[in-house]
Amino acid sequence: MRESAQQRQARIAELVRARGVARIADLADELAVSVVTVRRDVEDLAHRGEVRRGHGVARSLRPVPQESPAEGDAVAMIVPERNTYLTEAVQGAREAAEKAGLRVELRIAAGDGGAEREAVRQALDGGACGLLLSPHWRTRAEETDADHTWLSALEVPVVLVERRPARTSAIYPLDCVRTDHAYGVHLALEHLVVLGHRRIVLAARDDSPTARVIRDEFAAQTAARGLAAGCRTILSSRAAGPDPAAAEPDPADPVDLVDAVREAGATAVLIHSDMDALMLVQRLQAAGIDVPGRCSVVAYNDVVADMGPVPLTAVAPPKAELGRIGFGLLLRRLDTARQGLRPAATRHMELLPGLVVRESTAPPAAP
């Protein structure tokens, strides 16, 4: 005798209560009905307050803390060590995963070569069903010329977060989400130019894809504005280069920011990243260069830019949204695979940053 909708919903509610979380597709298989039917039953149960709906899952209103998630209920997020910038992205991914009945397992890749590959291996050995990955790619060669075939050959879906591979790379067909940092540089320069600044120093890192985009775009955009002669780029610190352990200084190594501002007659500075910005602002002020009276400052990242003695105007990438969208791309791949559907088209997504204006920028002082 065929089971009634009321009986079927009672069984679904009992299964969800027992497990804490149950996938719609799994319930459909167990009950020998369609996914559409189970989804409709879960909607009815949620409306009556018996379960809570998630993306592709039904969750119990009475969590079962004693039970850890089963194998395959976790995705791994792998980020470089000492990268505070991605903390909000991790949080965004975790929040999105919880709504879907999954959890994010965070793994840190050390700065030495091969660390990301080892972190991926450990995550897969631990049963991760998918990966959110932010490779360090300290040098341009690591980003564009290294052999990434091992990553493209993984049997679980991978989404790159705040990274976009080169078109010639084996991993170009992977989904990715990143900030449009070219637009971030535009926002900073537009703000400073509108205030009247024409001589601007970029003090930037040079040890990540984000840093390289910022440096390249600063050169291109100041040239396009006819400002190249009055603008220059330096490293924000000796440790901000691709090889911080280099014994011999390179000609591109940092010139002291105070000297750079004085030599260029600069009235404004764009600094990547926030931590470097806070330290360099202290150095400017110690040298008697008032911020913003003598020199305006724009930070890049907006992680701690508002916490210094002078709250800093900052370019603010949508860090939490990077994590949420990255997880959404991964979940899309997982759902497609579970349903046996044809793989969806690859998505390369860019999110626009914003500019938060605070107390560190003002029109240049009169000569």
C-alpha cells in the first residue's frame, strides 16, 4: 500500500530529528520518491515548525551535538599562513556552509613550497567533499608558470577564492571568485585626485596576486591620468617582497616611506596592506609629516584600517562575500554531482570593492 503524504512527512521528520541534518537527495532515495516530493514535504514541515530548511537539506530544530558530521559533510578551506585578510572570507564561508548543513574545516598552508599540496592531501584524507582554496602564489612564476595539473586532476570540486588563474593554466577551468582590485585602485586614485592630489606614492606588498594587481594597476592608471611623473612605487616593507629572506637588497627593495614622500614631493600615499599602513603612518608622524594635513593616506584591505590613532580611509574588498559566494559555487558543484547532472559551466566571478572615507584624507595643503 502506498504511503500517504502525512505518513511520509512523519518519517522525514523522524529521520531529520535522529540525524540532526539530512540531505533532500538522500531522503528521496531512502523513501523511493522524487526529490521534488521530498522538497515539498520539507517545506510543509518547515511551515509547521517541525524542521528547518537549508540549501538542499532539512535540519532538526533539536541539534544533536553528540554526533559529529558524517564523512562527506565537511568542505576544506585552505588559506596561507598569517593572512588576516582572508579571515572574514573564512567566516563568510562558514556561515553559508552552516545554512546548507555542512561545515568548513580550516587548514593553513605554510609559506614554503609544496605546503598547499600537502594541506590538500590532508584535507582529502580527512574526507573533505570539496575545497575552497586560496594559493599563496608568492611570485608571478608560481602564479603563471608553475605546474598546476595536480590540482586540476582532483576528484572533488575546487573553487579558488581571491584568485584567478592564468588562461594558459591547467586550472583555468576551475570556478573562482575574486575582488576586482583594478577597480579598488581606481577608487583610491579617484578619491585622491578629486581632492587635488597629483603626487602620490604607492607603498605596496609584492608577494601575492592581489599585491601584483595593485602595483600594475597603479602604474597603468597613474600613467593614463598623466600623473606618472609625479607618482612612484616602493615596497611597504622589506618582508613584503617575494623573497623576504633574501640576504642582499634588491634595487626594488623598499625606500623609506618618509624619504620617498619628501623626494617625490608627494601629498598622498596609497598603502597595501592595513598593517603596513598603520606602521607607516606612525613613521610619517614621527618624522613630523602630519596625516592628513601634510600627507593624505589611503589603506588597502580595510581589516584594521579604522583602529589607528588616525582612522584611515580605505579600499574595502567584500571579504565576507568572497567566502559566501565561493562556498555557493562549491555547493553548486556538489549538488550537480549528487544529482548526476551534467557539470555546469565554469564561473569566474569578480566582486567590486568599496571605498570607506575616514579621517586620513583631505585636500593637499597650500604650497
